[in-house]
Amino acid sequence: MKKGKEVKSAFSGENNRKDRIKNYVKDVAFDVIGGLMIAFGTYNFTVYAEFPMVGLSGIALIFYHLMNIPIGITTAVLNIPIALICYKSLGKNFFLRSVKSIIITSLIMDVIGPAFPVFSGDKLLAAICAGVLSGIGYGLIYMRNSSTGGVDFVVMTIKKAHPHLTIGSISFVIDVFIIILGTAVVSGEIENLIYGMIISFILSAVVDKVMYGLSAGKMALIVTSNPRQVAEQISLTTERGCTFIKAQGSYSEEERDVVMCACSNKQMFAIRTAAKVADPDAFIVILDSNEVVGEGFKKA
């Protein structure tokens, strides 16, 4: 019996080790892909146009234009004091994961980024590409519970203290200051300040879209006197399950039944129609849901 337990324990330990290796490889893959996106967005679309960029990359761009210091090296050096200050609030695991991401993205920025041609076309197109590519890159890294350090550490620290705030909105506020500074030091042109704001807005929106929007959907709260008929009609129409919630009217103080149903954006109209077919007097509230995790949706 004891031998059997030892074999089972060894087998379980081997599986855990394989899972850790698999997750680590996936983390590195996301860092590489994200780093490529950030490098292309930052270096290949902003250098020629002299756009102010966001985050520590924006500060690194200032040094690049003034002293021709590589962007990746400057970013890595600037990360050191911020990382030490934010270490306790972020925790050891997140810190170590972020150090890995910082090293990978910095190397990609200085080694691979300059190997590709710098875009010299329309400035508005360059700003859009910079925002979209960088936003995808940062979003992919954030999805693996990591960051590229610097302002990201500050953002994550604020996010931990105020979880109701989105990463994109926090980043936008901080980056506005860096954009103004970058414009004043590098070019002094108001036009570039506007382009920098466009990049920041697009980047923030894309980060939130990558992290939450890909699995975003709708949620319907249906107050009805026929909860089972409503749920059956929804299931018949869309094959979505529902949850029954007991509620009480504030005015009448009567017990009411609420049917809750999470669905994709495309299914919302069908669910609304199904609820009205089952109960024409149903009171329906439709909400946006940033992320839906569970059976029938994205796996946790």
C-alpha cells in the first residue's frame, strides 16, 4: 500500500514538473511575441516621426533622440530603481516574472527592432500602427501575469490597491505626462503631441481589448413571473443555461424571480427575444461583461 502511494506521489510530482515547464515555455513565448509587437510599434513606427511614446519606452526614446542611447538598454536601466521600490507591493513571483519579461523585451528592442526598416510614411498611419502593435504586445505580456517593468510596475501597484480601475485607464493617465515631456524635449511640435495622445489612447484601448475584450460578452437580468419558461425558451433558442435568483421588489416588497444569463454579444438579441416570447411582461436589464469564464465560455 505504501509503495503504491509513493508511485502515485512520484507520478503526480512528475506531472506538476511538466506543467511548470509547459507554463514557463508559454510565458517565454508570450514575452517574445509581445516583445516583437512592442519593438515594432515603438522603434519602427515612432523613431522617424519623432512621436512621444508612452511608459518607460517614451522616456527611453527621449534619451535615444538626444544621445543616441539604445532604447532597450535605457529601459532596462531605468527599471532598476522602480523595481526596487515596487518589489514589496507586487510580490516575489510577479517581480521575477517581470524581470524575465524586461530582459526579453529589451533585447528584442535593441537587437531585432533595428534590423527592420523604419516606417517613413503617413504620420497618422504610423501613430495608429504604433498604438495597435504596442497595445497587443503589452496586453499579451499582462495576460501571463507579468509586465515589462517601469511604469507597468507603478500601474500594477495602483491596480492592486484599486482593483476596480482598469489597467488601460491607469496607464493612460500616467502616460499623458510622459507624452507631454517627450514632445517638449524631442520636437516641441504640437502636432506630435496630438499624435502621441492618439497612440496612448489606442494603446490603452487595445490593452483592455486584448486582456478582456476577446472573451467579453453580455449578461441579461430578467425579472419575470415565469422563470422556468423563460429559461427553457432561452435554452431552446440559444442553448445557453440560466441561473435563478431570488429577489424582492423595493416598492411592493413582493418576492420576485430573476433569471440571469451570460452570453456572447451575438446571442443577446436572441435571448432578449426568447425572454419576451416566454413572458411579454418581463423586465430585462442588459449589461456588458468584460470577461466570462466557465463552462461554455473561456476556460479559467
